[in-house]
Amino acid sequence: MKSVLRFVGQALAQTLAIGAITLVLDFVLTATLFSSLKKSWAEAARPGVYMPAAHHHDLVPNRELVRVWGRVRYPWKTDRFGFRTGDCAPGEPEKGRQAVFVVGDSFSEALGSSYEQSFVGLMACDAARQGKAVYNLGVASYSPAIYHQKIRAAAQRLGITPAEIFVFLDLSDIDDDANVYRESGGGGGASVAKADRWAVPWDEIGLFFVNNFAVVHLAHDLSVASSFNQQMSFGRPRARWAFDPVLLEDWGRRGLEVAGGNLDKVVAICRDWQCRVTLVVYPWPDNVAVGDRDSLQVRHWRDWAAARGVRFVDGFAPFFRGPPEAAIARYFIPGDVHFTEAGNRLLYDEVRMATGGKW
């Protein structure tokens, strides 16, 4: 028995030694002979498109590149104000054009989609035909804790106030406002900071290995490309709180309350500016898969909007007009929760129908 254990221990030690030597050689070769390839990996994974801001973070202005999101490569561009831009997006602020602000998170920034095929880009083309201007204030990882601050910052940056503000409220916003962001100052202009549970930079550690070791990068790419990765679209607590009673009691109700208070600040801004607020909600694959059509996310925010005179759009509805498997395959990026071009178009069509195409 002792000899068997000694053999296993020696084999394990040799395996670890070989693995360590392989990683060292991989790291050195990747950093020297394949430095240009390493640079392209880093640009694709994190191309320097986000920067710190008073309201936590924002898009870097005047950037144009091709970004990678899973298996999707898509063009990405910002204007000098730091708004995502493309065809139909407004250029310099025009005092004679009615301005519309659209605020949201990664869905509104449109990760995995060209500007032109995103729901904000489609809205911008409609607005341009009406002599109006739609500005995309959406940035990945935003939530109501940031929305009201970004709206004020955008108005100051542009030197204009909008006639309407569209808030595309994501399911993850409830988790963000409950658990991720907290105010780090006082008053309406308070900045926000990430909560302590995000103190360990696991994403940064993972990116370091993916961007510096060819073997790890290859394994990562194979994982992303594998059909098994489709399952990564599901089991997301940030969506499941809407129908999971445990998550709802753990932080969901608290998140709804905090998010509502932050959205009240958006309503107050519009009251001062004499503009209109439209609130839009939409599902994730988890919600579609379990038939969460009459979702708490819909019911709660419909009632909230009615009590404040806010126009409400139920963006859940169109995703439930066919079999769930077909809807998920058509409207969501495989292995992800964000929209395909068809999903962006579907939500845009619903917003257009619900508002009469007037924004």
C-alpha cells in the first residue's frame, strides 16, 4: 500500500512539475515570439473601452474597433461625448432637434451587436426620420443606482435636456441595486461604488491567464465554441429572482425597493425638465424557458409606472408568442443572455408598436 501511495505521489509531483514547466515556457513564448498575437487577445477581451467616471464608469470617447463577445465579432464605436454611435446616431447637439435619451445596461449598449442592428440604433433611425435625435447612454453594468447620475452628466456634457427618457430596465438591475452598488457620497449627485462582495478580482485573474497563456486561451476558445456552452444561458440568479421565492426573499424585494427609489430620481429629473419617462422591461432566457410571462418584473414595474404617470412597455410579451425553445434559439446569443439581431429587432418592434413609433 505504501509503495502504491509513493508511486501516486511521485506521478502527481512529476505531472505538476511538467505542467509548471509547460506554463512557464508558454508564458515566455507567448510574451516574446507571439507578442502581437497576445496583444490582439488583450484587445479583443478588454479593448480599453471603459473608464472611471464620477458615476462609477463610462465609455471611452472616440474609440472605434471590432469587439469580440463569445463567438460574435461586431463593430463598436463611440463619439466624442462617449456615447456608442453609428448610422442614424446624432452628431453634434442640435438645439432645434428634439432629444431623446435612452439609458440602460449592456443590453442598451448592445453587447454582441452592431449599433445599426441594436434596438437603440433602430430607434435612432426612426427618430432621425422624425427630425429627432436619440442618444444612447447605455453602458454595460449600469443600473438605476447610476442611471439618474448618467442622465444628468449626459445633459451637462451635451448642453441640452431631453424631451423624453427611455429607461430599459434589466432584470440584473435588481441584483445590482441590492448587492453590487452602494452610494459613496451624499445627496443627489452621490457617486457609487461596488460592494465588498466584488473585492476579489476573479475576472481579472481569469483574463490574465487567458491573455498570457496560449494553452489557456485555446481551451477558453474551445469552451466558448462548444455546443455545451449553450447551457450557460440558463441558471442565472440575476434573472431567476423574478420567479424563485428564495432569491426573492433573500435580496429580490430589497432590490426592487432600492431600484424604485433610484428610478424615482429619474422621474424627478424629468419633472424638472418637463420631459416624459418611458420604462421598458424584457426577459432573459431563464424567464422564457420557465414560462415567466406574467413576471414579477412586469407586474411590479407596471404598477410603479402607473402610480407615477410613466409610460410602460411590456417587452416580455413578444418573447412568449411561440415555443420557448425556438424563441431562445432565435432571439438570444447562444451561451449568453444578450440579444441576437433578431432579438434586438423584436424588442424594438414591441416598443415601436406600444408607443406608436413616437419618441
